[in-house]
Amino acid sequence: MTETTTKIIPLRTRLAMYGSGLFSDGATNVVIPLWALYLEPTPFVFGIVIGARSLLPFMLSIHGGVLMDRLGVRQVMLFFAAIGLIVPILFPLLPWIWMAALLNLILGLSSTMNWVGAQTLVGQVVRDDPSLTWQVSFCNRLGHLVCPLLAGVMWDLFGPKGGFGVTFVWAVLFMAAVSILPRGKDSSKSLVQKAPDPFRARDFLPRLEDYTKAFAMLSIPLMGVAIAGSVLNIAGGAIQTSFFIAYMKEMGLTGTLIGVVFACLNFSGLVGTASVSPLARRVGDVRLLNLTVLAALIAITITPLLGVFLSLLLVTVMRGLSVGISQPLMIMIPSKLVPSGSQGTVVGLRISLNRLMQTILPPVMGGVVSLVGLEHSFYWVGGTMVAIGCGLWIIFRPPSFLHG
């Protein structure tokens, strides 16, 4: 971060931003699949439960981003943080598979809005300084390193209540981080020079005009590059947080070992995120994004070839490095293309399309598993994503003057 930028951003604000990245999600990507498997569903129903997490974010992420632009990031984040406090407690109290899908529907929206808010803050504060982007991404990766490992251990020791207990504690810490954000609509400079627009009941309702303006942003060439890369990257993540866990369970791995795998995934993501600035200067933002997205997809596709735990761990580290590098680029590239007052909208657009992929892919892969088996489903689904990625790389090759 430059000296000028550091002076502009108060310490309280920076700590709140780092905390919002660190505690924005927690262990839900590990605990929810373990809970669903604990209830012994069919592969197709398992896919529906996991996909439910992304349905509401697909429909409402753009609206949530617009609300953050209109009403202020802090207010919207606090609302969803309160929801995130309550829902994890309900899972072990309501042990039915259909209820798991319903609760995951709500928890998915809450955790997504947490992360939308963290990214919107970054875009509003320093659009042109990549250092803060990777620092918040680094904190997010650190949270995903510590929390899944802790949740896996607590699951093995205390069962589902232990795993969901970790998720609840993470939600408390997220609310504490958001609560210290200064009040205000615009997070640029002091975060206090603009008051939020007055709240009206109709603000809860999505507006067609907001969605039209958001999707119009896809006409910006570099916006298409970043969002296409983001959607493909999230496709690999959707497999990783659903049938990859089922594959590890089939291998006989315990909850602790699964937590270790995800901890290594996120530790390598930390390394990747920390190296993004020098790599981007050498390779170019867009070319680096394309390369790392394809590498991450290939890593998840070859999972069935790795019947030994250490080999599985090695390729997971490869995927973590790739995702860690690509994540800050997906935030940084679009944020440079729109003004401060539209940061929430552009983040919501990207997250909405990501969640569409996360909603569709698990049930589709569940159907493929029913037809060809778990191992071969990785080749069919992952191979399709790699082919699409290669095609998009050709379509979205940037002009030479963009340096990658």
C-alpha cells in the first residue's frame, strides 16, 4: 500500500476491512457438505442441498450490491451478519435433509453478502491501489485456512454441533469487525463524508433498471474477461466444495484430514495471493488470470487419478496457488473500470453469475455421478469446464497494449 493511501485510510477502517475479509465466510464450505453426507442423501439430493447455497445469491447479489451503493455498505453488512449468527445454530436442531437445503439457501445469501460487502469496501477505498486488494484477499484466505481445519477437528471431537459451533463463532467475529466501520455511504477517503440515502420500504424490492444497468457492464471488454474467469474459477470451487468432499469421504478420510486438505488449499492460496503483484507486473493482469483459472480447473479435473492422500494434497496445493493468484485479479480488474458509486453493483454482478454456476453445477454433477459414477464425473464435468476455459481464453485474448 502506498504511503498516501495508508494516510487516507484510518486504522479503524483498515482493521474493519481486514476483519471483514478474515471472517466473511468461515467453515460453511466444509461443514455443510459434511452435514448433508451425515444425513445420507442420494447423490442428486446431495447436489441440490449444496446448490441451494447459491440460488438466492444468484438472484439477489446485484440487488445487494446496489443497496450497498445506495444505503451504505455498513448497514447492509450488519443486516446479513445478524442472519449469519442465527442460521448455523438451527442445522443440528433440525436434522432433516430438506431443512438442510432450506437453511443452506439462507446461509448462502448471508455469507455471500458478507463477501460482497468486503469487496465493495476495497473498491470504494482504493480502486487504483492493488496492495489493499491483495491484503484483504490474503485475510480472506487466512480465514479459510484456519476455520476449516478448526471446524474439521471440532466435528471429529463433538460431532455436528462442534462444526457448526465454529461457524457461529466466526459469524460473531464478522459482526464485530463490521460494527467498527464508520457510518457513511461512501467508503472512499474518510468513509464519513456522505450520509446514507434515507431507507424506504421499497428499497427491499429489486428493480429491473438496476439489473439492466448491471448487465450492461458486460459490454466493457475487460469486464467480460474478469467475469468469465471468475465464473469458471467458481465452477472448480463448486466441485471442490461438493463432490470433491464426497470423493475424500469415499477414500476413507476423516473430518480432520478433510479439514487438513482444505487448510492446505487455503495456505497455498495465501502464498498465491501474496505473490500476485510481482507476477501481474511480469505476466500481465489478464493473461495471469487466464493461466491460473485454467490451472485450477485442470487440478480439480484430475482428482480421480490421485488415489493416494499425498498426491491428492499436492494437486490441491496447486489449485490453491492458482485460486489465490486469480482472486485478487477478479476483484481488481473490474474495480478499475467503474466509479466508486458503482462498486457494489459490479461486485454484485460478478457474484451473481458465480452463484448461478454454483447453483446449477452440483445438481448437474450429481446427475452425472448417477450415470457414470463419482470418479468419471470429474473427467466429464471438469473436462467440459477446461474446454470452455480454453475457448474463452481465445475469445477474450486482450489487445497487446493491455499487457496481458
